[in-house]
Amino acid sequence: MPTKIKLILIILLAVALRFWNINSLPSLNPDEAALGYNAYSLLLTGKDEHGQAWPIHFKSFGDYKPGGYVYMAMPFIKVLGLTQIAVRLPNLIFSILTIIVLYKLVFLLSKSNALSLYSAMALSISPWSIHFSRGAWESNTALFFLILGLYLFYKFINSKLNNYLFLFPIPLIIALYTYHSARLIIPAIFLILFIKYYKILLNRNTLISLLFSGILCIPLLFSFLNNGGTTRLAGVGLSADRGPLSRSEELLNQHPNFNYYDRIIHNRRVLYVLSWGQKYLSHFNLNFLFLNGDDVPRSKSPEMGQLYLIELPLIILGIYFLLANQHTSELSFLIVALLLVSPLASSLTFQAPSALRSLPLVIPLSILVALGIWKLKLVWKLFFGTCYLYSILYFLSSYFIHAPQKYAFAWNRGFSDIIPIIEKNKDKYQNIYITDKYDQPYILYLFFSKYDPLKIQKQIKLTDPDKFGFSTVVQIDNIFFGIPSIIPLNSFVVEASDFEKTGQSFTIYTK
């Protein structure tokens, strides 16, 4: 079978796994709703929900989101309206393009059609990739631009054509405008690549390319310093974890008369470095990768790791072939560089290991899986193929059947059904009370009701930030997000239900 046909079949499989029932599974989460509603607000008013005109960072829940994805979603929302599928389509398209570019990148570095196809296949069926391709996840979109930038970079390295030298920074800059973690991962990976290829890169054209890239990044830098990124870092950064500080104080207090030496060995900075090391290495933990996955329910499927368990022996084989030089040195170097760099952003937060922030790891791991299966004899390929089929069916059951029920709370189930009911009763009752048990219900209300952006811009008011730096909105018109202990007469109340017992996310009653 021709290579192009094989690649097309892989792409069709990837589309089917990512597109099927995407309009309802998973349920829209508040971050997706914020991206979609702000794109909708820009289309109608030229301002975001807070009344800011065409921002680079969008204020959302007191946090600031990079604006790249909002602008990418605008044409889809213009054509399809404010719908779940419209806000998710950009990421789905970029996830498919990532598979294609990965094929081209591996082929460029290995000159092997087989290895390139195996890499594309491994990524197309990866539960890690599928999960973050089915929602409006900026991390997955930024990953496409990272891989495209790497491909164009290696096109320059292999061809010495200056047009690639000026092209490769552009997708990388788009990634910087799209997701916070890219701002650490991209400079780190390209610092490593610059050190390796400095003899090729030390020339006048490289300097011009870097200068051009720096100019394009100036608006991002100003926005970042003006709360656009510092707020996010303060909320989820490693310093937000008070554990090492408390541990330092505890250890010092165990010394009857602690001295300068004791302060050195129990220094909080040392403990923070040790904490970072533990968080960094946790991304290579077998429990995270193959057994239970991320601790955040929204980022995982029940009873699964981020990868299939059957991929563990294949990755081990891939590492063996990596060490045995069964491929080009350029590909080896890129695999190692991506493995080292991908966990960096996640390890600098207190929520590590994070499948979302360390998503670039899926690329080198997919190539290692491909390396593992590439050299196997046919009988072993058939064996692993059978195991893969079982693993994929298990994942589909976990994701589509069990996750919506087990993680109904984390997936914000039921809002698309309950908001139309609230809208019908909004003018019939003096007060509407909606549970605030679910994360950021106000933005889900704005999204599903297609609330007039001009109206919300005039009345939006955020609460004081919580300990993680996040805020919310407690009232829109006569709708209150939160249920008081004493409910006044003439009220319409939407409470949270126990989904596992009732099969419903909400209970409705009036008073």
C-alpha cells in the first residue's frame, strides 16, 4: 500500500477518534466557555467580557489567559455561532495537523517512511493526545505550532535555505501568544538546539531573524508584565505551594537552638529546589504515565494513565534502539531534548505532574513507541497490534462511558440543558439561585444563554481572589451564583445533585 494512502488512513482514524460526538463529550468546561464567549464578545462589540478592546491577555476569573486561541476561534464562531463545536474546532484541526507535521518531521530526520508512519499512528491513537484534542485546550494548539516550528527549523538545518530561517520563528511566536507553558518550553528547547547547531546559526541572517522575532514579541512582553502572566505565575507557580516553607520552619523548630548551619541545611530555598526536582521527575512516574494518570479528573480517563500500558515495553524497546543508534543522531538529539524540556513548565507549578502543561511529552514518547515497534518481526507486530486494539477499546469505554459519570462534577455536566430552563423562568421569578458547587458557573451561563456582551461589560464584578488568585462573578441580573441559607419567596433554585445516585447534575425547585 502506498505511503500516502497509509497516512490518509491514519488521519481518518485520528479524525474519527477526535471528532465523534465532540459537540457534547466532554461537557463544556469554564475555560472553554471563557475562550468562546470572549471571542463572541469581540465579534459583537470589539471588547472582551470586561470591556477591554482587543487584549493580548484576557482577564478571566481574575486570571489572565493568552489571547491566541480566542482570536483563532472567532471565524468559527462567526460562521457556526456560539456553540461548543465552534469553540473546539480550531484545536481539533490543529491536533490533526500535528500528526501530519510529526510524520514530516520524523521523515526529515530519519528518511524512513515506516518510522514516520508509526510515529504518526502512535500519536493519532494516543489517549493523551485524543483527550486534549476534543476540547478547546490551548496547550494542544500551542503544541502544533511548536512541532511546526521544529519542522521548519530542521528544514533550514538540512537545506541551509534562508527562507526557512525566517519562517521557523513565526509558528513559535504564535505558540507564545497561545499558551503560558510555551513561554518556558520553547526558549528552552531552542537554546538547546542553538548550542548544538551554533556553527550553522552564527551568521548575520540568524541575527536578523532573531531581531524580527523579538519585535513580534514586544506586545506580548508588555502585556505579560502588566499582569498578563505574572498573575498566573503567582496563582499556580511553585511559590504558591507553602509546603516547603512550612517544612523548613518545622525542621528548624526541632533544633533547640538552631544556628547558621542549621538554617543552611533546612533552608526553604533548598527545599523548594528539592520539591521542584520531585515534581519534575514525577512526569516520568509509571503511575502517572501508565496506571492512574493526572490527579485532575478533567485531565484524565478513569482507571488509565496518560498512555496505554502496552506502550511501556515499546518505549523500553525504543530507548534501547535510541542507545543502539538505530536511527539518525538528529532524531536522537531531538527526542532527548524534548524529553528533558517538556516537563519544565509543569514542574514549576504546585499541581505536578500535570498532563495539560506537560503535553509536549507526548511527542518524544510517541516517537519512542514508534522506534520500539519499528524493528520488530511481523509476529510481534501482530501481537502488539492486538494488544493495541484492546487498549483502544478500553480507552473508548473509559472516556465515553465511565468518565462522564464518574467525573460529572469535574466535567460540568448538565449546564447545556439547565441554562435554557433558567432562561425560560428568568422573568417569572424575582430571584434565580444557581449552585456555585460547580466551577465558575457564571461563564457557563453567559455562554449557553448567549448573553448580550454589552450588558455583561456594564455589570460584571469579580469577587476578591481566593488563595490561588482566582475570582468569580456572584450575580448577573436577578441570577445569583450561590444558594443562601434562607431562600426568599418567589425564587427559582437550581441545586447540585449527586449524579451517581440520581443520574442528574441538578435538582430544581421553586419557593
